[in-house]
Amino acid sequence: MTSIRPRLIFLRLSALPLALLVFAFVSYAQKPAAKPASPPPKAAPAAKPAATPPKTGGTGTAPHGNTTGGTARGGTTGTAHAGTTGGTTPRGSTTGGTARGGTTGAAGKTGGTAAAGTKTATTGGTTKAGTTGAGAGKTGGTAGAKGATAATKTPGTVTHPGGGKTVTTKEGNSKEFNKSGKLSSVSTKSGHEAHFDSHGRVTSVHTRGGAEISHGPHGERRVVGERVNARGEHYRVVNYGGHRGYVEHGYMRGGHPYMRRTYMYGGRRYAYAYRGYNYRGVAYYHWAPPYYYPPAYYGWVGAPWGAPVVYGWGWGAAPWYGYYGVYFAPAPVYPYAALWLTDYLIAENLRLAYEASQQADPNAFLQPDYAPYMVASGASADGVTSFGGGMEFNADAAAAALPADVKQLVADDLKLQIEEEKAAASAQSDDSGGDRVPAALDPKHRVFVVSATIDVPSDGDTCSLTPGDIVQRQEDEPGDDKAVKVKVLSAKSQDCGIGSMPRVQVTDLQDMHNDFREKLSTGMDTLAKGGNGLPKAPDATHKLNPDGQAQPDLNADSDLNAQQADADAADKEVQAAAQPDKP
């Protein structure tokens, strides 16, 4: 080691103290420098080529099962707090992001805290002092904010020890293939992450802006995302395609939390209110009826009619009924209103789903005789017959129809809900406090009609529940995943087939229940008008419910249009990235 020769300033000191001073200074300068701290334990091999690792420092931990967070250089600690900007780690994927000088590194979904010694995974983007970065995830990182750029990836193929491989293309996209050689996920160079089912169909896309896109087997699509207005308020936007969906905002009324949803459909804007409750630390919202009917009308709806009636629905020539007619048919006669209302709300779900998909993609539905039971080419189910055009007809699925006993279960639950609304109409107010079991977990309500396309896990794969499917809850308490097991009682295809047991988020079941109540209310309005063979109803004059009043959001249409454009762009980029590589 090179010695240091200090420059001495001659002072009027004795020779001995001066010698001691020089000896001490030189000894200190020649002392060996401290060795760098030992690096964290080496991680298991990453699923794809890792970017250059940081020189030293601890690794950050992201919540929700993610394995790494920000990495700080020089032994400093990079901590991600809720609300900071960084890479996002959706769906349990690993994250990267390097922070220098103690700046903020990649954050977990709700913010992660750096902790030395945690498992290190693939390193993504690099952040220098004063900047924020997007982390690269296991199947490609997701930018923490719209417009952020993911880290550059090195082209190549990594074969996994247990089977499967990760392919990084020269364009910067990453593809995951399972051990059977089928594409399971794609991460685009800009940060969109898509998942595919065993048939090669895109089931979900997590966009770089944080939105979740769910795809059904026949062109159905739901987009759920959060936006921020000019006042810094966060609100949720849910789009069903065809410029249809809703925007929801939270507010307080009488010291209680409420939520307002502004719906857009066919260019019409209307709003509903939802009362908030807590159950074991989780907030749920129940639909608040905008008005109530007289007790006599509720009694008439819930009681048998004097004689069964034949009703002319008038949808015989409607395109949606031509498409779904093999799955759903109305009852030939109606002995009571609850059965009529059951057919009304199932038909509404199917009609709205068909119209939204037609607006989003006119080619989503093929000829009516075969369309409900078409699957992507390459499906291996028994009874599959190729018809060309990239689609195949599944004869087994065509044998499934909406059973009468399942429809009866829906009618029975509908009667119960009518009784509950009648009781609420008689009450002066709803001031119940503390925990309240949401309808999604209420033991009295176990049957749910699916109102929107959702992607759900089932037997190690994923499948889609689509509007008009009927499920029965099998558990009364959610697991750590905030979901419960349901049994599919009726389905339009084999995607989530009859008898399958997927897990559904409790909040999604609550949305199904709220949608059921909304359609029940509009059905009761239609029923009160009579005609087409219906018996004359008693007085159904409305009485306004103050808690159910809400004013529409005038910006809802622009929010839905902006979200739809973002989702279209993300889907287009995912489809392009999923194409086979050119030689």
C-alpha cells in the first residue's frame, strides 16, 4: 500500500512530541481499508437473464408475496413507502430496480421496505439519485406510472430446470412457455403483462398503468383501473367495451361512507348510490335503492298469481337471443312474478354482454347455431370438431343448457331479496354500525348470476366466468386471497365448465349481488306496467329513498373513453408481442 507523507508545518515544539505526532499520523494513514460488506445470499436462478446486479447493499422486500424491492448501493437502505413512485409488482412476480445514494427503489404494490438478506431475483431498471424507476418483473416489469419505460432486456432463451423456458426477443418482449411448450404469459417491452390459458387464449392483461383487463371466451372484456383527477382524488373506472361501464367515487353522508357509480350505456348517463359497511377490516358496498314500493306491491310480487300466465317477451328475432338461444330459453308459463323476474334479469345480462361485445368487435360472435360453443383452435377437449377460421366447435359444451332447477334456485333467492327490500322500505333509516356481513358472504345468499366477465383461478389454470353464468358459493369465509370457492351451476361454455370450482374474489360476488338488485328494481318497474299477458299489479307508486339518491358524474363518458383507448392499445401491443418470432 502506498504510504502517505504528511506535510509538517514546523512549529516551535520540542523534538519528542513532534516525533510522536508524526508517528501517529503515518500509522493511521497506512491502516488497511475496511473490506466491503458481504453480499446477500445468492438467489435461486432467475426465470430469465438478469440485468447487471448492484455492487453491494441489501435487497428490498415487496409485499404480497413478491420477492425483491429496491437495492441500495454502498450499504445504504432504499425504502419504498406507500405512495412513492417506482416499479410495480403485480400478481406475485419478482421485481427489480436499483437505487443509488439511498434514493427510493422499486416499490411493491402497496410499497415495500428494504431489508437485507431477503431473496434476490431478477434485477430490473436502474434509478439514480432523485429519479424513480420501473422494475422488471419475472415475466417483464410493469411501470409504476403511465409512460415509464421498463429496463432493456437482453435477447435470448433461458431454459428452466423444471421445464419450460423464457424467451426474450430482440424487440424487448419476454415470453414464458410452460413445460408443455405452450405460451403462458407475455411481458411487452413497455411493461404490459398478459396471461394465457391452456388453449392459448389471452385471459388477462395487467397494463403498465395498473389497469386489469379480463377477456372472456367470446370477445367479452372488462377493464378495471384507477385514475386521479385534478384535485388528487383517486377513483375507479370499470369499462365493459362499447363505451359502456361506470365510474365510481366515494363520499360521506350522515357520517357513513358511500360510493356513487355513474353508469354509461347507449349514450345515457345515470347514477346509483351504495352504502359502505365494514366486515373484518374490509370495506364492502351494498346497493341503496333510489326508491321503495308500497308494501302491497312487494306482497303481490312475492306471492303466487291466481293463474299461470303466458308472456310474450318479444326477443324472438333479436340477435342476442339468436346467439344465446341454445343456452337460455324463457319459461313457457309464469305462475308467480319471481320466475318472470328471474328470466328478465338473466336475459338482460346476456343482452348487454352481446351488445357490448358487438360494439367492441363485430366479429366476436359467429353464426348463432355454433357461436356459443366455439373455442380457439388447438383445444384438446373431447368432441372438438374443426370448422376452420381459427375456431372449433365443442360438441360437449353444446349439450349444456341452463337447467330448470338452477333457474329455480335463482328465483328462490330473488324472493328472499324482495322480502329484504320490503323490510328495508318499512324501516325509518339504516344506522347499523360495526361489522355487517356482506351479501356476498351471507349464508342466506349462495346463488349468484355473473354480471361481468372475470378471470378466475381454477385447478392450476385460469378460466373466465361470463355474464349469464350461475355460480353457488361453497364457503362462508374468504381465504388469505380474499376469495371463496364457488361451484359453477350453469355456464355457456366449457371455459369455466359446469361443476368446476374456481375461486372468486368476495368483492366480485358483491358486485354480482348489487347488479342483481339493480336489475331486480328495473324488472319490478316493468312488471308494474303490465301488458303482454301479465296480471294487473297493485299501486306501485315510488317513495324516494334519500340514501339512494346520487347525481351523475359529468366526466364519466370521457373517463370511460380514455380507459377504453388505453386498453385497446395494450391489447394490440400484447397480441403483437405474442406472435411467433420471425426467423
